[in-house]
Amino acid sequence: MTTGPNRTYEGPLVKVFSARLALVFALLALLAQAQIPAPPATPKRPVTDEYQGIKVSDDYRWLENWDDPAVKQWSAAQNARSREYLDHLPARPAIRQMLKEALSASSAAYYDLQFRGGTLFAMKYQPPQQQPMLVALRSADDLAGAKVIFDPNVSSTKGSTAVDFYVPSLDGKFVAAALSENGSEDSSAHVFEVASGKELPDVVPRVNFATAGGSLEWKGDASGFYYTRFPQGNERPPEDANFYQQVYFHRLGTDPKQDTYVIGKEFPRIAEIQLHGSDDGQWLIAAVANGDGGEFAHYVMDPAGHWTQVTHFADRIVSVKPGPDAALYLLSRLDAPRGQILRLPLTHLDLADAKVIVPQTSGPAADESSRASIEDFVLAPGHLYVSDVIGGPSRIRAFDLQGHSLPAPPLPAVSAVYQMVPTRGGDVIFSVSTYLEPSAWYRFDVATGRSVRTAMVRTSPIHFDDAEVVREFATSKDGTRVPVNIIRRHGTHLDGSNPTLLEAYGGYGINMQPFFLGAFTRAWLDQGGVYVIANLRGGGEYGEEWHQAGRLTTKQNVFDDFIACAQHLIEHKYTSPAHLAAIGGSNGGLLMGAAFTQRPDLFRAVVSYVGIYDMLRVELDPNGAFNVTEFGTVKDPEQFKALYAYSPYHHVKDGTAYPAILFPTGENDHRVNPMQSRKMTARLQAATSSGRPILLRTSSNAGHGIGTAVDEQIEEEADVLSFLFDQLDIKHTP
């Protein structure tokens, strides 16, 4: 499954009071950087492999085996070393306490809304609880009447239980929720009766995992549901246990062992299936992704139970949704890399007969809006709402079902639309966030053409009245203009001395959208810092061409873009290498590894969450196999050449002065094997000549970041912020 950006900035997010934080960081003016214990001894046990005729040696292969007691002992020693350093940072205890206090002052957050059977369902995070809960509401303005359907905090007071996803029945009477433990994403489906909140005895195992994800959809009469099922028992060899996802049907009140096969035996080993039904329950769509590279096939089941394959991987159809008018609506990128919407009647499911109703955007090259790419769309009676991304920020357009333009809701500048949910009639509610303001849900009333903010508004003790967002463009190695979003306080002096934190992702066609920055950035700005988010190639900020320019054999473009952004900040006097830090997670962790191995001189400190570093062995892990369609494989000569050319683990050079680096990872991560961080830590500790710390932080009760309890998030954020302040020698000046 796609290894998306790891850090969570809103939802269960910590907040901090800047006024009190200033008092804490004043301590740093009096104290030197914390003393760093020596790393534990790490023996080299060379293993040599041959790829495409090239022999490659690996000194730390032994650290891959988590079942080896010696590896666990080594990891514990690394954790102890990291804790000895982090726990003695002078500001950390007060930061941690204030994070907890400020969290309680934030209002509830609502996300992942669904409207079915006249009821609005949502995930609700109520600070300072450990996990979000599943609730039902009469409307987005009746928050007091919210009914709790399932509260993981009651199930587990330590916050170990998480709701990975949920789906209400079409009549709104039942909800099936996928529940997992300790951030594992290994979910079983549990069923709840909405009216009573009672949990039914039905528990369906293995509906979700970190490799292919999971999905389910109810039958129209709510007698049961279709769901994605991973192999169970001895159905497949152990190495295939998290592959070969298929669709089964579960009838309520029956033993899951009696569930019936529906479709999927012919799907690829790395299939990722998402299910979606029509509003009347008559039609079912199975979207099948070929791993994580952006290729999809779509199958449609008619009311008689007959399946038709409507699209193939080569057709470049990335989304198919049923409309309210007996038609399918398709988002196509074939000969339209920024996307176009097609309409296809359900009575004649031949893709050749689909008609374009919303064409790809066009216009002068100098007009950035002409490069707008369709990111998502939703359908309501008589209305089609389209969410575009324009280099990072969003806009919404509205059409009738024939593609004629209609009035659309306006959005704030440099903002993002995170979800659109059709409600009654042609109305839609949508979530909007900016870098400087918390998210809010708005209702667009088609009768009046007006957008009204609902009661679902996130409030925070953090304010950015003294800050601004400046959008600039860096020039990459090949001349490509790369968007750079710079968050700074008004009046920031461009003298090269500002502590600057640069973040990016650049992969899987994922768009780094504006999000409320909250406590982390507020603390950074208060100490004279600048926070920067770059929209690199490999993402989806300008459509599929932008994605294709940063995947497989063109992945180096992503790293060139990031380095160009760092150089842009230095050349324009925002900062200097002595004051520049970088941060990223997952695929963004790979980006960090490439950046500090290719240009270690550019950065003073790096935080690399749950990253990928050994690109020659990543595909041997279950989720790594799903990533092959994005990264490539060593089995292909040209792809191996590209992978080996940038693989961070293989480009660590002995005697190089590397920046200070913190590697946070989770023991239960099934998306990126924690061995990646272990091996990279060992290699860097042996190689660096800078004397700056290379730290491994492994959490025993977290995975890739999904479903992590809030207390653990607070601990991690306190570690990261304290580490960066210490390494950049940031001291508060009143």
C-alpha cells in the first residue's frame, strides 16, 4: 500500500502555547548542547549479492532479522542511547508538558465523513483522548446530538485499538468498522447497530492490512457486506499471506468461515481493491490497483450478480463512480495527464462509448491555473463537483451531469479541500484547511449558491496572525520550476541566519496540500524560524506528468528538486547550511536519505521518519513488492541502474561529515520494514566524521503512524522538536 506522508498535523494533533514556550526555550541560552553517548558496537558481517552482473556488499544484513535476539538487543541499546540524549535535552520536559496541556485546549476534529440513510457519520477526535471515535449525527450543525457508535478509548484505555476505516449500510442502520491494534493495520471487521450502539457478534478477520489496504461495501438490503479478504490459514504459503487480496461476501449472523467468494482470483498478486456501490445498492464497483504505481482496472457487478470489466490497466482510468442517473463517471488520464471526466451509461458498459463531459484544463502556460489537475470528484442529484489541485493548493468546480458549468463554492487563497460529501439534494459539504487556519467544514447550498460554515470547525489555541505564506519557485537541475511554500513571520529578515525547516514528499502522485501547521510550526516561528514545504515531482501537484517525472527511472528528479529548493532558500538568504534542517517521512524518508547522502553539506540536521534506504532489498518485503510499480525492481536492468544510482544506504561514504540525523520508526510498521532504519543507522554511525549524533528511535507500540495513540505522538513530537532546537543551537531571544 502507498507509503504516504507520515506526520499527522491535525486530527489528534498536539498544540502548544507560544507564550509559555518562549520561557522554556530561554533555557537554551544558558545551556550547551546535550552530551551524546557513544553508539553501541555494531559488528560488520559482510554479505555479497550480485545484481545485473554487479557485486554489492552489505555489512549489516544481519540487522534485518528481527527474530534474532542479537538484533533486538542492539535495537534496545540504540534506543537507550537515544533516550539518554533526548531525555536530557533541557527543554524537553517542559515541551512535553505543554504539548499535553495545549492539546486539551483544542476543540474536537471531525473527518472521514459519510452520509447514508439520512445520517451523517464521522470520525471524531476529542482531545485529549488517545484515539478518534466513530459517531453519527443528524447534521453538521448538530454536534451536541452526536451519538457514539464505537469508542476505541473505552475498548483500550492505552489507545492501542484504532478504527482503520468504516462503512455504514445504505439505510444507515448498521456500520462495519475495521479495527486493529498497536498501529499494525491488521484489521478485523466489527459490526455495530447504529440505533443502540450494540456490537453484533459478527467479526470478520483479515479485511485490511498495510500491504494492500482494505475495503468493504454493504449489500443494498443491509443483509450483509462485500469485503476485501486476505488469505487465511493454509490457503497460501506464508510468504503470500499478505498478497492475493480477493472479494468475499459476509451475511450477517453467519460464521465468517462460511463467507462466499465473489471476485479476485484472476487479480494480480499485488492487487489493492476498493469497493464502492451505487446509492440504490444495485451496482457494485471493484477498483483494482496494480500495486502503488497508479494503474487501475475496474469491474462492475450488475443487479443480477454478473461482473463486467470496464477498464484495464492500460486505459489510464484512475477512478470510477456511480452517478444518480444510471451512469458511471470516470476520471481518465489517457491522453489527458491532468485528468478529464467521462460519462458511461450503465446500460452499455463499453469504455469506447464513454463521452468526455469535463475536458482537461488548458490555457496560457504562464497561468498556473491552466495546469490544474483533477484530484477527485463527487456526484449528487443534478450536480458534479470536481476538486482540482494547482501545484499544491485546491479549487472546486461544479457542473451539471452533462458537463455544463455551474456556480461553485469559493475557497481561501492557498488552501486545500480534503473531502467533499454529497448530502441532500445537490448540496455538498466539504472540508477546507490552510497553513495558518484550522480546518472547517462548509455547506454549499445549490439553491442559494452560497457556502456556509458549519458547526464542524476546528479551533486551536495556536494562532498565526503574525505570519504569512509566501509562494515561490525554485529552479531544479533540468530547469523545472518547483513550488516552494514558505511560512514565516511578518518582517522576517533575509540575512541567511534564520533556522529553516524544509519538508517534502515527492512520490506516488500524492499532493502535499496545505494543512494547518499547529504547534510544531508555531514553536519554530517563535524562535525566528522559517518553515518550508516543497511540491516536488513524483507527487500529483500538476497531474500525472508531474508524477511520472519522479518515479521509476526518473526518481532522481525528486531529489534534484529538493536540493534545488534547499539551494533556493540559501541563495535568497532565508537561511544557510548551518541553519537548515530537513524533515520527511516514509517515501519522504527516502527523500531525506537521498538528500543527505548526495548533499550532506547542505543540512545541519535531518529528521527521517519510517524511511526507505536500501532500495535493492526493499522489494523483498511484502509492502515493498507493492511499491515496485512506483520505484522499480532490481530484476529490470535499467530500473536496477536507477535504483543503485541513488539508493541512500549504498551511497554512505566513510569519513564524510554527515548532519545530525534522527530516525524515528515503529516496531509494528508493515509498510516500511523497520530494518531499513536499523541498517541506515548502523552504516552512518560507522561512516560519519562530523561527530554529530545519528539516532535511532524505535517505538514498540507504533507502526507507520496510522492508528498511533496520542500519547505516543506527543512523545515523538517532543523528541523531534527538542532534537532540532538542540542541533541548530536555537536560543530564544525576548
